[in-house]
Amino acid sequence: MRFGLLGAGRIGQIHGHNVAGMSGISLAAVTDAVPDAAQKLAAETGAAVMPVASIMNDRTIDAVLICTPTDTHADLIEQAMDAGKAVFCEKPVDLSSERIVACLNHISKANKPLMIGFNRRFDPNFAALKHRLDAGQAGNIELVSIISRDPNPPPVEYVQRSGGLFRDMMIHDLDMARFLTGEDMVEVHAVGSSLVNPEIGKAGDVDTAAVMLKTAGGVLVQISNSRRATYGYDQRIEVHGSLGMLRAGNQHESTVEFAGTQGFLADPVQNFFLERYANAYRLELEAFVAAVKGGKQPSPSGMDGLKAQQLADAATHSAQTGQMVRL
Amino acid sequence: MRFGLLGAGRIGQIHGHNVAGMSGISLAAVTDAVPDAAQKLAAETGAAVMPVASIMNDRTIDAVLICTPTDTHADLIEQAMDAGKAVFCEKPVDLSSERIVACLNHISKANKPLMIGFNRRFDPNFAALKHRLDAGQAGNIELVSIISRDPNPPPVEYVQRSGGLFRDMMIHDLDMARFLTGEDMVEVHAVGSSLVNPEIGKAGDVDTAAVMLKTAGGVLVQISNSRRATYGYDQRIEVHGSLGMLRAGNQHESTVEFAGTQGFLADPVQNFFLERYANAYRLELEAFVAAVKGGKQPSPSGMDGLKAQQLADAATHSAQTGQMVRL
Amino acid sequence: MRFGLLGAGRIGQIHGHNVAGMSGISLAAVTDAVPDAAQKLAAETGAAVMPVASIMNDRTIDAVLICTPTDTHADLIEQAMDAGKAVFCEKPVDLSSERIVACLNHISKANKPLMIGFNRRFDPNFAALKHRLDAGQAGNIELVSIISRDPNPPPVEYVQRSGGLFRDMMIHDLDMARFLTGEDMVEVHAVGSSLVNPEIGKAGDVDTAAVMLKTAGGVLVQISNSRRATYGYDQRIEVHGSLGMLRAGNQHESTVEFAGTQGFLADPVQNFFLERYANAYRLELEAFVAAVKGGKQPSPSGMDGLKAQQLADAATHSAQTGQMVRL
Amino acid sequence: MRFGLLGAGRIGQIHGHNVAGMSGISLAAVTDAVPDAAQKLAAETGAAVMPVASIMNDRTIDAVLICTPTDTHADLIEQAMDAGKAVFCEKPVDLSSERIVACLNHISKANKPLMIGFNRRFDPNFAALKHRLDAGQAGNIELVSIISRDPNPPPVEYVQRSGGLFRDMMIHDLDMARFLTGEDMVEVHAVGSSLVNPEIGKAGDVDTAAVMLKTAGGVLVQISNSRRATYGYDQRIEVHGSLGMLRAGNQHESTVEFAGTQGFLADPVQNFFLERYANAYRLELEAFVAAVKGGKQPSPSGMDGLKAQQLADAATHSAQTGQMVRL
């Protein structure tokens, strides 16, 4: 199985190296708008540098990894599907849910494997939690709490073209809400504030946000997000069910602890997502490869990408209007 | 300082014994609709059994503790204030905010000390957290998360006359939201489900609930409640600020841990509120006595009781209508 | 059941108040070499101040609590037993094992209840650990580790008449070794250093020590002691058995934790023994009363006091000579 | 820099793959008494299969990794040094301290880099603890406690040729004692029992052991070992100093925790050394390469190997005779 990689930025490099390190798989081609970026990654992985069109036309390339800017994702998915390739696309499919619907319609005939990069589903801790939930350890799910806090806010320029916190950051947690409960959400309440950096507020976005969701079955979900956490990248999940609670948390930078007159000091938690989710990025690609090789549709699917986006739209609307959005 | 105790039920017994155990303070009189209950507590504490009117008329009694059923609280506060006594009243003042307003108006001329029994403010762990917040350890507050889960649901008969989960159970957390942030809430979003016991749903109440609040200053507050927690009485607070997070949690039944083939098993957390909040009940009475002796208005005040009730009303309305309530 | 208390110092006050607070039990008399100390405690507890001889001769007094200086313990035990009283004596019975043997011989005819104040056996956490050990949760015991560290070294004057660290401090841990394993020790290896305060070394004692013991059944026990722990009073037990590990640890001063740029800071552990072992002191007296009332010999017995002292002697000898002592 | 690998067993495979994965370094040759083992590893890493003599004579090979059975280590170190190669040798150099002395003498003229594989020094957690010790966070070291427990006992056949628990297993902890304190040990007390598997006792060895050491400066060290730990591979270090305690512990298999009626259940700790010390194996080779490239003697040195072996000999002798061994 041979891969073509579109986009050799931060996330493209991760995926490129992960593909190059998988046995029986090769990274055949890399492209990037910045030639040096493509060249460097190609050199490190043994891939060729090729323009997008050549990758699409190369019959020996079975699958493409889309790691380009968000506004190109939908077009590239369509081109790749038209060219008969399996596609792994970084989240989100598009900032517009309408465009995602159109894209999913376009590719429905091709019916090739499409997987969206909601990497957190593959974090070993979260995956173990999900596995135990499915095994019934916590009984029937009643309430889910998801905490996701970045160490530092991104530059305001990034914020301005991000689609807003709910679409850019919380979309991961909204996908996890669906993943963990195994249900679709029917109610969305959102609130947000700009407390971390007033420039983010001036740009029309929030940096501190909370969401409540209700599933069709009445399960409640709480999510909180912040663009700041001084103690590391805070990623926690807590699921309450009829038999008890399952939770999964952070890993500290080391297990070293100092006890002195001030008390017991443990390390900050791992910081940042490249470290925390290194295994998740590797494992999601393995799942993609396994699905493609096994002739199965990978998960999370394009429809999962659409539903997370619709929830992010609803949360954005709720936070702006103060009103609950029913789906 | 001599106390009269109205109500010798579960909570009245706690307060009665705490008063009897304070040095320089005495429990002079006890009353209860069930004579045996009054008699038993009187015997244990050295108090006399007296009818309510006699307690009110006894000039040697400086203060009354109101631990009777909720629907008598407002009347008894008014009678006691008219009789010139300081009053400690268990929460809530009344299930109707209008009645609370009338009561506060009635007693405004008497201007005697009135304290409402929001005991959690006096839990040593939560009080230490609040102290550190006030000292600025976490910087400016941005997001507060409060978790409160009872071990087991109450009988449906109790639920039916409780005013509903938001007024009966979450009122404590709503008060904590004001206490921790030092601000009033301006927006209330609530959702609820009946997942623990369908009979509770048939009775028109919920047993699993979540609330989001926003303060005037934009601080976000998340609360979750459940009538069930298999692992003990779950009472946690987490406050995120510009400098970091302060949190306070549960105490396990012991520090013993077993490590075996299944992993590391720690004890359930303390169960139930009589155990968890034993110190809080004692400390709140000490604070009441100190305020009365020092000629100061105690805190939490009657106004705190009103505002918590108004938040509980708002949450009940939001959960029933699906819409945000602006205060 | 009426108690006479000999000694109204720090530990005598604890026991005196605990007796006074037990229902159905009274503290009848108090004595102390310092009249004011006796007077103060008597006033607080409703006891009479009486000289030792009067307490011994008072037939209405059923039991005496010996909390006087160590060098008076054996004499007072003998007097009290001769007077037909049950005796609770603070550890140690005497700094000389020979004197303890003579004392035990002396009182063997009286055959009245004698309990030695090894309070740690009654700490709820350690007692829970022991209970689970006895229930077989950890299987057959293989290795026990006991850590005991005081927050600060005592004055050198205290050290000089203490009998040395092994007899003064580690005796508690040596008793716990026997209590936990349910076996007698047959080998003792000890090492010690003076690292905390050189004056302690000049006084011929150590302030940092470690001991290894082997039971008749081959179970290994490790103990470490220090006269200093900057983070609180460190009292931990870890027992390894064929099925797993049982451990019991410290309680922090609160459950509050701060997470910031330096990491996660939990409170120091409880400091000092009056706080940490408050429940243990109360529970050991309850056990004494229950044994006396039930006509049973209490535990830990005088023989337990002797065996702990012999182990402390052996450890002292081993540390001084560098050689193992076989018992 | 080109490596030759002697021995393609379990540990040889780890080192072989780590070398093959280092940039700028290559695994040139592999040898093993079992041709298939060498062939397989060579195929995986791109190395050639060559006999020992050819590796020694190949001038393009700069360094050898000795991962053969223990009784060949000293000979191979000498051959490799005679051939002018840098040497990384798995612990121990030999089961006989005399043979190690002879080997170190033999190679003293060659004066090529020699590093002994005490991998735990490179565990990121233990290395961070050591770094903070050296930075003075805990002040002057007073007492060190090292716990090392294998999940399961090895086969008795392995035990019989292992040199005994102290030389086979505790040697790592004895090296850590020197590494952490930065001092040589002057007193060794050891005790051992056969409690896990009676066949180990029949073979003349112990499976449960404890050691106490004293350094020249009076620092005390406690070590405990067991061939069994049902909850995973237990590897902990605790260092007490004048300013506080530094400790480093285990990592659980995941961060998932279940809370139910039995309490809070966390996962077992990582099991086994290949998982726990994966990073340590990689980092020690990087340190070796850095030392060789930088023209420095690597650490831990051959002398460290000798001193650990002498401590293991002393512990063995102490456990057998019951007497302390002074070094």
C-alpha cells in the first residue's frame, strides 16, 4: 500500500513519518505549497516530491493523506475519490457544513474509504475507557464530562481564520461526545467568554467555553474548553453510568514527585498535543490501513466529520444567541 | 449564649449535639412535632423540652436553630425575629422565592442576625480552596466546575415534596457558585434527565442534571448533579484561573489500597453527608456564634438564601423549557 | 467504670479527655507532679485531684491510666495491680527489659487486665489494613515495609534520657512488625546515622535509622525512621504477600491541590501525632474498656510491651556493633 | 559509527533495533550461536550476519555490543578491546569479581570506551530524580529506599545459573544505590528468604530479599527485591534529604480508573522491563554513542560494573552468614 501525502506542515510531518515507519507500507510521494517543506520531509522518509495532480494520477498510489489548509480539504477529497483513492483527511472536512454535505454527496458514488482525523478516539487511554464502557463496566451511561484545555492561546491571526473555538478546538470534544455515548445529540447549549486574551474577544471569538448536550436517549454531556492551562495540556474524560464512573486523565511529564515544606509537588502534565497524542496519531493511521486493506469503511467516517461540524455550528450559534439549539 | 432548637430530626440532632459540645454555649430547649424525638435529644444534651411558643417567649434564649420541615421555615424565622432572637435556619428558607422575599422584608426591621445553613461553605477543604482563591493563588477566575452526586436516590415520596432536584439538591451548588466566584449569575442554562429511577421522572422531577451559569464578569460555571454514585458521596470543586487550577476533592474511607492482578484498588469515598460534612456542620455553628457575639451579620445571609433559591427557580425553568434564563 | 489518671501531661490530657467523653465511663481522679496541670485537667473533665496513693486505695476506681514519666511506669503498674485495678500504661513499660520481666512476674498473680499503649495498632487505616491482611486479601505475607518519620527532631535533652531512637521511636514500628506479621522476630539487623542534628550524634544517639528483621517463618521486615520530615508526619505501611500488596498511608492536611506552571502541589501530610493518631488514641481506650468489661485480657499486652522492648534492645545493639542479633 | 552486535537474544534484539533506528549510526553485523536468531535480526535491521572473529577483525566496525551469555562477557570485552573497539557490554561483566578485575586490568592499556548496561540510570523518571538531587532540591541525602519487584519468578533452571538473586537482580539496585548517593558503600547487611517458589530455595537461592547499606558519609540505603509482584513490574525509588523527599514511581498501563461499589480501581503498572525500560535502553545507547564520539569515557564504567558486583557478592555473603560485610 502506497501513500501520497498532501501537505508537509506540522501535522503532515507526523503522518508522513508514521506512514514511513509502518512495515509493508510506503510513503511514495509528498507535496506542499512550500517546496522546501516537501523536500525536507521527502528526504527524511524516502518519498518523492510530486505535484498534487501527479499524485492523483499515479495509479501506484493507493491512498492520500490530506493535511493541507482546511479550505482545500473538500476539493482534495473529491479529486482523490474521483481518482479512485482511499482518503485520510485531517479534521475538519470544511468550516461549512453545507460544503461537507456537498462533498459527501459527490463522493458517494466513488464509495472509497474515507477517514476523518479525530485522533483522540485512538488515544490509548481514551480507547481503553471506551472499550470498558462498551464492555459494560460502568453500566448504562448517564453523564459524560469532557475537559480540554490548551496550554496557551494561539495567535490572534490564527483565531481569525479558525472558524472560532467551537469549530476549531471543541470539535474534537463534540466528536468524543458522540463516540463515547454512541448516540447523536439532540440539544446543544453553549456559553463562552473571552477571558484569556481580550484580542480574541475583539476578533469575535471566545477563549473559554462550556457546552451542555443531551442525547436522544437523555444522556447529558458537559464539555469545557480553554485556550490556557498553565499546568500542561489538560485532556480528561469522565463517564458516569449506572454501575459507576470510568475516567481517563493526563500523564505527567515524569513520575518524580518532591515533598517539602510546601507539600507534594508532582510534574506538570504532558505538553503539548504532539507529545500527548503521539500514539493516537500512529494508531489512527494503522486503523485506516487496516480498514482499507480489509475492505471496510474506516471510522470515524465522513458522516462523523459532518455531524461534529453540525454540533460545532450549533454550539457557535447557541453561544452567540444565548439560546439552546435543537437538532 | 443559650440556644433553642426547633426540630429534632436528622439535621436537628447534628446541630443540637454540636451546640451542646461548644464551650460557653448551651442548648437550653428542644422542640419537635414528635415528642419522643425531642425527649431523646433533650436527654442526650441536657436541654429542656419546650413548645415553640415557650422557646420564643423565653427571654433567656438568645438564638434559635430552625431544623423543622421546609414549609415552616419562613414563619418561624419571622416569629423568632419578632421575639428578638438571632436565627440559624437550615436551607432553604422556603421553596417559593416570593415567600422568601416577604420573609426578608418582614424581618428587616428586627435586623437580628440571620444565617442560612449552606454548610458546604464551611467544609475545611472547600474553605481552604476559597481562602487560596481569595489570596490570588489561581489568579483571576475563569471557569468553575462543581460536581455533586448523592450515593443513592431518595424515596419518590421525598422527591414529590422536595421542590425538585434543582431546589432540593443543586441549591447547595448554586450557592457555592456564588460563594466561589464572588459574583452573581446572569445566565442560567439547565438540562435534566430521569435516568436513575424512572419513578422520579414520573413524579415530574429529574435525577441527573447539568447546569451552566455565567456571571456578570463572564466567568463560566458548570455544575453536575446525580442522585446516584456507586462509589460514595461525590463532592468535588475545580476552579480554573489565569494562574492555574485549584481543586478540592473527596476523602476515601481509608488510605488503604490493595494492588493485585486487577490493579490498584482504593477505598470508596466517604458516604454520606453526615460523615463528609461533620466538620462543616460544626464550623458553621461556630461561625454563627462568633458573628452573633461579635455583633456582625453572619454569612451566608438571608439574601444568599434568596439568591440561591432564585437560581434554583431559574434552573428548574430552563430545564423544563429548554431555554436559557437571564437574571 | 471509673478511671484514675496518673500524669496530666500531653498524652495524659488526651487520654483524660477521651475517657471523659466516653458514655458510661467517668474520669474520677487525676494526679500529676505539677499541681496546676492536674488541676486544669480536672476542671476540664469534672475529675477530682487526688494523690497517687488515694487513687490506688479508692475502691470505686476500677482502672488507672499511667501517663507518667517512663521510669515510674513499672512501679505504678505493680502498685495498681496490687490494688486490684485494671491498668492501661503508655509505652514503654520501662527502658530496661529486665525491669519489664520483673514487673510482669510481679503482676502475674494479680492477673488483672494490662494494656500497653501501642496506639498505632488502633489507627483506623492501619487497623483496616490489618483486617484485610487477616482476611487473606494479600495472601501469605512475604515482606513488610514500615516508614516512620517525625517532622522535627526533639530537643537534645529529651534525646539524652529517651533510651535512644530505637527504644523511643522505633519501638512503635517494632511492635507493628509483630502485629502485622503475627509472628515473632528471630533476626535483627540495624544501622543508624546522625545526619539531622550533629548534637544528637554527640549525645550518643542516631536520628536516621533502618532495621531489617526476619520472622521465624522467613518473612522479611524493613523499617526506616528519621527525626525529620519536612512535609509532615510520615507514617506508612506496605505489606507484600503472595496475592498482592496492601498499603496504608498518610492523610494530607486538606484535599486541595493547586496546578500551575510548577506542577501539581498537594498539601503536606498531617502534622503531628496528636492529629494523625487522634482517632487511634480514642479507639485504643475503647478497646481497653471493652476488654475490661468483657473480662478479657486486652491487647497489646504486657508481653507485647516486653517483646517490643527486646527488639528495640536488639536493634540498639546491632546498630552499635554492626552485627546481627539473633533472638 | 558502525556497530557489531554479539548476541541476538531478547536484549540483543532491543539494542540491535535501537542502533538501527539511530540516525547517523548503523548496525553493520550481527552474530549469535543460533544462526536463525542472527539471520532474523539481520534481516530486520539491514545488518550482515558474521562470525565473532570477523566482526572483531572488521576495521570498519567501531564498536561492539555484547549481549551474549554472561560467562562470555569478559572474554569478549578483552577481544574487542584488543581489536581497538569501543564496547557496550550488558551487565554483569562476570559473575566473579576476580574475573572482572582481571578483565579491567587486561583492557587498561587499550583504554577504549567501555560502558556497562545499567539501564536504569537512563530511565527518564529516575534520571529526572537524579538530576533534581544533584540540583540540591532535596538537600543533603540521608536515606534512600529502592524497591524492585519482578512480576513473576524466572524458571528454576535460570535461577541455578544466575549467580543468585543478589548478583542477578539486585545488582541493578546496588548500582542505583551508588548512582543516587554518589558514594561508595562501606557496610552491607542482607537477608533473604524463599517464599515465592520453594524450588528456588532448594536451588540454594532466595526469591525475597532485603539489603541495608551505609555509605562512607553515613547515608543509609534500603533495598527490597522480590521475584513476584502480582500488580506489575514494581520499580520505585525514594530519596530523603535534609530539605525533603524526591521519589519516582511506576507508570500504570493506562490512566483509566473505574470507581464502583468496591472503590477506585486503577490499572496495574507496566509489565515488564521491556516496556518499562524501553526508553532507558534507547537512551543508554545514545549516551554510549555520544561518549564515544566525544572521546569521553562512558558512564557507567567498567569500574561501576566491578563495584556493583562486589556489593552483590557482599550481599550474598551477608545473607548466607547472617553477618554484616564491611567493604
